[in-house]
Amino acid sequence: MNHAVIQRSEMMSASLALGGRPLALSEYATTGLMGVAVGPRGHGKTNAGLLIAEQLSGQGWVSVLIDPEGELESMYGEATKNPEALRGHLTARDRAIVVVSAKDAGEFVPFGQVILECADAFRKPLYVLIDEGQLFSAAKKRKDGVGEATDICRRAFKSDHLCALNFDQG
């Protein structure tokens, strides 16, 4: 039985300069790259995620920033109004950085579904930063959309097409 190895071409020329020697993403072209940032408040998790978003966006990726606290709009422009507008941006790839305002799991779920659908349909480089990820996930399913939001986050981590995900729990 032959097994095909998926090689993500967008990873072949991508790199990240996070201090020290630049990280060539070509080494992750067949496995994808997922990251989780966990730590106390004020230790730079979000800033590191934004640095990654800016660098990858400069290399042709689209970065989607999930912003529950409304902090990122002042830096990256007005938040996308609804899931269909997000679908439009991901389809047209007309914005390098797209901010999504989702204050809780219930607001996140429709946007998360669109991100997964577009990642699967278009197979284009996509980086997603979920700021304050603890608002959208739980070890056990709960009400108010947290169970469904948790499922979306888990699917994103298993996705062959979603190339990077930074999940900030702080």
C-alpha cells in the first residue's frame, strides 16, 4: 500500500525570526506546525503570537486574530463583522491580518467553523491566533457553546490544512 506524504509548499520558503537563529519552516512542510503558549499573564504570549502573525502575513499567509477583549482592533483595524465577511476575506485573501471579535465561546463558534471550512476548501497558508483561549475551551464539554468551541479547537489542531495555530492560555 502506498501512502502519500502531503508537503505544504507554503512552508518551504517561510521562516520566523523570533530572536537568535531564524526558524526555517521547511522542516515542518510534511507535518504542519502547531503551537500552544501557556503561561502567567504579562509574560509575552500574545506579543509572541502577534510577531508570528506579522511575519507570516508578510510572507503571503493570512493571519486571523481572535480577539475577545477588543485590544487588537486598535493595532490591526476594525474587526470582521460576521462569519460571512470572514469567509469573504479568507476566500479573496484581500487582508493579510483579519481581526475577529468574539467575546465568548458562543460568538467564536460560527467564526471557528468558517476558519476550518476555508482552511479545508482552499488549502492556503493560514495562521490563527486565539487570544485568551481559555474562554473558548474546556477539558469537559460545557454549555454556552464551550463544548462546540472546544471541538473546533481540537479539529484545528488535527487539521491537515490549517498550517499554524497559536492558542494563548494565560
